Amino acid sequence: MDYFDGLTSLYLADEDADVYALDMDNDKLLRMLADDLPKHASYWNQPPFEFDKADRDNVKYLLGDQINEREINRRGGIPYKDNRVFTAHRGVLAHSSARVAMPDVSPSQTDEKHVQFARDLKYGMYQHGVDNMLESLVRMAAGNLISRKRGFLKLRFDPNIGPYGDIVAENVDPSDIIVSRFASFMANPPIVYHRMRTTVEDLIADYPDKEKEIRQVLGIQRGVHSQMTKQITKYEGWFTAIDNKKQRVEGMCTFLPEKLVLEKQANPNFIYTGDPQRDKLINFLPIPPKPFIQFNYINFGRSFLDETSLLDQAKPQQDLINKRGKQIWENAEKQYGKIVANKNVISESDLNKLLSRTGPSGVGVDTEDLERALREFKPNLLPDYVVETLYDARNEVNYLYGTSNILLGQQEPNAKTLGENMLIKQQGNVLQDDLAKQIDQAMTRYYRLLLHMMKVYYTEDHWFYIKGSDGKFDAVMLNSDNIDTNVKVRVQSSSTLPMDKAGMQETAMALAKIPGRIDNLSLYEALEWPDPEKVTERTTKEVNDPAAYLQDVTSELFDREANIDIELILAGREPSERDDYPQGYLEYMNKFVMSNRFAQLDTQSKQAILDFLKTTIVPSAGRTEALGSTQQDDAAMGGMTEEQVADETAV
């Protein structure tokens, strides 16, 4: 039977699919969900998918568990392995998921208000990803995709984060996701199961109204510690159902398999108005979304999930690498051959004492056939083409992953010039960019789902602080009421790829030589200078106002010293006495006692600061020098007289 005939018969399985309904009896719904679960799981464990096998064997290969150690120990030999798939795996992820994807939001209208909102939304969503460590999450999902054939992210609303709750991004173990066997490529699956682990104690905390039933189905009576901390498995089932009007709706059910329905409701990730047409207008996505983002790469377009992965294709080459490398190393161990001696001339033990431990070994024979007392037998060394097959298999792994030696930080052996190196790198980047484009598509789905959930759950103001073009932080506020659902969201192409830092820095330096082509802040940012905003400020002030620049530099030094002393005092410690207290130090102290921060301190802390000024600063520098000619004596007390301070201290 032709391979694709087999795929057709597998993909288009001729069987009835269950139809769920939110208003059906809990026991019936539980039975349907529990009965369908193993059918869906079994489907994905058939060829060509074989997800359980991929989770088991591919992960072992990636971690370097590629040879049969028992067989090596039994038969002897060198346990050789050269884990090239791991090296290629790292190279792929380093290139294709190097940065947080940048969303691109197109405004619904061209006026200034809508353009500004689109910009705020863009950077608000991007900052949300940064805050949720999206770069690491995408890296894990992409790693699962190229090794285990599928990767998933999940978005959920957590009411316990922040004052109003927030949306959380999570990487989900692919083995915990079971998709409907009827799901087609890029379509809305009829059902997605999410397997989760929890303790009995946490389960009861999440569903307190179900405590009695939970205890009953789990056989818990006394609720001792060992019972309440026991790990159990629960499932979320996100399914497409039919309502009483025979229309498709989205539902969610949390359940203990074959035991208990914990929760059943319409998909909570949606704003319901009672009017289906208005629902589509007020929400960003037209239907309630299942909260999962799947990653696809090598797919025939017939299935929701991929049929193969890069690691699947590279495993045979990895086996050849290990086999050939083992042969070469074992042959190398025999390079010295053996010295055969006549026992009548020298004993075998004496012979080996004379030979070097790193050289050939000796053996004694009882024969008169040797022409001489000693004779050396050289081994048959492997021909050159055998070694070449090892390099061929290594290169094939690199070709499959699109990871050239240059991309992996190594010298390309076949390249003799810089131009040839660059050409090889660019050719490898073509395959890397192919994977990056698929990640971009997944991230487009991610940001669309994120925007939809912001519209649903951001009923209060949520603030994001974004670094602006001037180096300062801009505040962006997002609220469900001000989110425009008519915007278009996609991901900027190749925004996850690494930046060519060397090229950017070289270009920035070239532009800096041309007047008006690049500003100082952009230059220092391109050069990755520490604290570029501060450097820009100093550079500008040094050019425009050298006197003020020198004063600021001196002031910063005294500010730091005075601030250190203040913090020591507030911590209940006594600052070390300095040789002198320059005017800048004294001015900082004066500003501090006149500040709101000083006014808000408790009485004991205020008194400690004032005592330090009286007993240490004033005797050393003199009251006039300490407080400046324009200040009065009571300024050092924050505008309070000594009598007022004494009164306040006595309270």
C-alpha cells in the first residue's frame, strides 16, 4: 500500500465523533469525555505520529542516551557517542528563538488617537511577554517542536496575580495535551484535553463546594496529611458543543477521569452579551478560543499536529556517527599492534615490563618458527574513506538542522575565504529562517489570543512601563473599555531572530561620523554601552554647559557619600567620620532634611538624622558652612526648631 494511501486511511478514520452539549447530564458528559480520551490518545500513538515513542526515545537521544551500555559491557569495546543532534538542537534554538517576538498592530483608523492606541497596544503586549519570560517559554515550545513533533503554549487568567489578576503565559508539556483525532490542520479542534497534576488539598481549595464529593470518590475519610498531599490527575476538556438552538458553542469541563465533574461551563475566555452578533463585535476573536497555541513545522497539511520532526530525521545519522566513531576509536587503540616473542628467549611478563604502557603490548609464544626472537605485527588500519563517512554523517545532521559549522561557532573546513564562510552561513540561515517563520505564525496566534483575553479580563486599569525612544520610561495603560477590537495583529517578520550586533555597531559607528545621521542615545544603545541614557545626558551637558557638567559630576560624588551616610543612620548604624564635609555633601544633607522623605520618617529616625547633623557635621564644618549662607539654623531640622524637635521626640 502506498504511504499516502495509508495516511489517508489513518487521517480520515471512518467513525462517529461524539457531540457534546453543555446542558447534558454531568454523568453522561463525564462518561463521554472519559471514553473519548483513550481513543484520541491511541490515534496519536500510531504511525507516523507515535508521540509516546517520540517523548520517550527522542528525548533520550537528545540527552545523549543513544547506545546500549549493557551490550557494550557484555561484548566489550568503547562506549562511544558523539551527540551531534544536541549540538544542532542548541544551534537551531539559539538562532530561531533568540528574542521575544515583537507584535505589529495596525490601527483601525488613521487618525492620531487610533494610531497612538495601536502603538500603546503593541508595546503593552510586548512588555507583557517580557514580564512573562516569553523568550524562554517560546524556546521550550520550539525545542519540543523540533524534537517531540509538537509544542504548546497556554494562556490563562490568574486572579491571584497583582491587585486585579492578570493573564499568565505557560509552556505546556506536549505529553499533557491530547488533541481530538478529528482535528485538521490550523482548524479549531473539536476537543483539547489538558492533563494536570495537583494534590487533594489544592483540589479542595480550588473547588470547596465539591469537597464532600472529592473525598467520597477518592476514598478519603479522616483527611490525614498523607492523604491530603497525595498527587492526583485532573483534566481540563476544552470542547466545541451544540446548544439547545442547535448552534455551535465552546465549553470547558474540569473532571477527575471516570470519577467526578468538578466544573462545567461555557468557555470563560469570552464576553457574552446574549446577542451572538454583538458578541462578535465586542470581542476580538469571533468565537470563544481554546487557550492553547500550537507550534507546527514539518506538516503535510492533513493533521493538526506534525508527522515528523528534525530529530526524527537526524536519528539515523546519529546512529551512524556513533557506530563509525566507535570503530575508529577502537582501531586507534590498536595502532601499536603486538610484539610477539619466543618464550624460550624471554617470558611474556618480562616482555611487557620492558614495553611502554602506551605502546604495543607483548605476547609470548612457544614456537621455534620465529626467524628472530622478537617480531612486530602491525594492525590493519582503516582506510581514509571510512573516516570520511564519519564526517559525512556529521555534516548530514548539520544539513538537516540547517546548522553550519559557522553558525555553531566553528570554522567551516571547506571554506578558504571570508566570503565563502559568509556564503555558507547565509545558506544555513535560509533553513533557520524557515523555522523562524513558523514560530512567527505561532506567535501571531499567541498575540491575537493575548489581545482577546485582555479585552475579556482587563476590567481594571493595567499599567505597563516601556522604555521610550528618549531613554525614559513611558507608561501604557490598557483597559477593556479602551481596547479597540478592530485592530489587526500580526508578528513582525524575523523579530525572534538574533540581531547582527557586530554589523549594527559597525553601521552605528559609520553613521556617527556623518553629522545628523544618528543621535547619541541610539549610538550608545547600538554599542551596548552601560546606562546609555546617563552617558547621553553627560555628553550633551559637557558639550553645551561644561561648568554645569563638572558641577554635576562633583555633586554626584557627594550625593552618593551623603546618601550612604543617611542609609546607615536609618539602619541604626553610625557612619564613619570623614576628614571633611565639602559643600556638596552639606547641600545634599540640607535638601534631604527639607524633603518629603524626611517629613514622612518616624520621630526616632528624624531625631537620629538631626543628632548626626548636630554632633558630627556642625562641629566639624561649622553651622554656617554646613547649611549655606542662604539657610537658617532651623533648616537642618526640617523647618523645626530645637524645641519642636524635642517636643516631637518626647511624644
